[in-house]
Amino acid sequence: MDLRADGLTVRYGARQVLSGVSCALPPGTQALVLGRSGAGKTTLVKALAGLVRPTEGRVLWDGQDAARLTAAERREQQASFGMVFQTDALFDSMTVLENVMAPLTRRHVPEAEARARASDVLRAVGLSDAADTLPERLSGGMKKRAGIARALAARPSVVLADDPFAGLDPGTARQVARVLLDVSQGGTLLVVATEAPMDLPLPRWLYLRSGRLVHDGPPRPSGRMHRTRCRHDAKRASTSRCHVAPPGGRGHSRAAAESAPG
């Protein structure tokens, strides 16, 4: 699926969470969505998946305005998305296999096919031996992998992972990163994180600051985007002057185009 945000603005009451965000995400995009807590990262990926309605601007799915689709058309298009949430969101009363089968069952996939597909994706994330286990008996990393398996069972073309490394120790985080890379080959992968994980070297970074997209491109040399300091020009709200300070260096200035809030 070709994904685009066009002047995307989202407000919750008086609070503006996203301000004029525009980006193009063609099929096969592999990117990190970075920024501090409250920068709008989760809202952006949810809006791209049609889970949050824009206050202004548009989200385009293969060139179609998602907000203008009928309910049936939206459901059909949303089948292309697989969401990995911050929490594993597994059903405690279901086994791992049943949890992974659940989204397929809701889509009326025949039970035998759903079981086969769920078994295949559990094998891909290394959880075949835990198929009949209840979530309470899984480690944190295993729960994360089970959540990834459930997101992938429907064979989505777009995987959106919302802070999948939260609360994980470094070894488990490396394991989850490896699974995400392995299972998303050829598809679109967007991973939300506060800082760039060393074990997930994706070629594109989208960095949000206070709801604005201030960087969209290759990883910054400093490796830590929170070292970026932006000086906003009050006379030209559509432009920020950004000073990037590499470790031990004085840095350099660059202009980052932004859209003014609507």
C-alpha cells in the first residue's frame, strides 16, 4: 500500500498533537518514527492506519482519502495493516495459538486455514513450542513476539509497531528487533521509538518535535536526534532553524521545512 500524510493535523479538544505533517511512504518503506514522549508519534501511526481521524489534512491510501471511504471500504483497506501495540494486548484466557488466530477468526477465515497460518507465523517468530501456552506463563520478550505474530497472521502489507521495545532488557530488545526485520522483508515497516534502537538500523528516520515533522530522511550522524535544537522563526511559522550538535562538536545549522498549524 502507498501511504501518504498530507498536511495532517490532529487536535484533542484544545490540545494540538500533530501540526501539518506531510510525508510519503511508498510500498517497502522501512523507517523509525522518533521523538520524545508526547511528540505525536503514536498519533501519527494511528492516523496512518485510520484509527485516528484527522482534524485537518488527509491520509491517503493508494491515493484515496481514507476519510472519504465508506465503512466497508475502510475495513477492506485496513486489512492491509498489522499493528504491534506498546502492550502485548493478549487475551489471558486464550493460548498463544488462539490469540494469533483471533484476528483471522474475526475475518471469517476458516478454522483450519486460520490454524495453519497462525502456526506458520509462530514458527517465524520462534514460538512454535509455546503455541498451547497461556500468556501468563510467557516472558516479556515472548509476549512481544506473540503480539508481533498476531499482527502478522493476516499477512499485512504494512506493519506499524508502537514502541515494541518498551520495558525490555537489551537482549530481549535485540531479539524483538531481529524478528521485526526478518518478518517485514519486502513490506512496509514503521517502528515508533523514543530513541533509535541500535539493533534496528532502518534507513529512514521521521523525527517529530512537538507535533511537527522536523526531519525526514537518513539517520543523523550524531545518532541521537534529541540533541537537535530548533529555533523557530516567529515571522515564518513554516520554517525552523535546526542546530545539530554532534558529540563533542559545535554542529551546524540547517533549515527544516514545517507546515504551520491549521
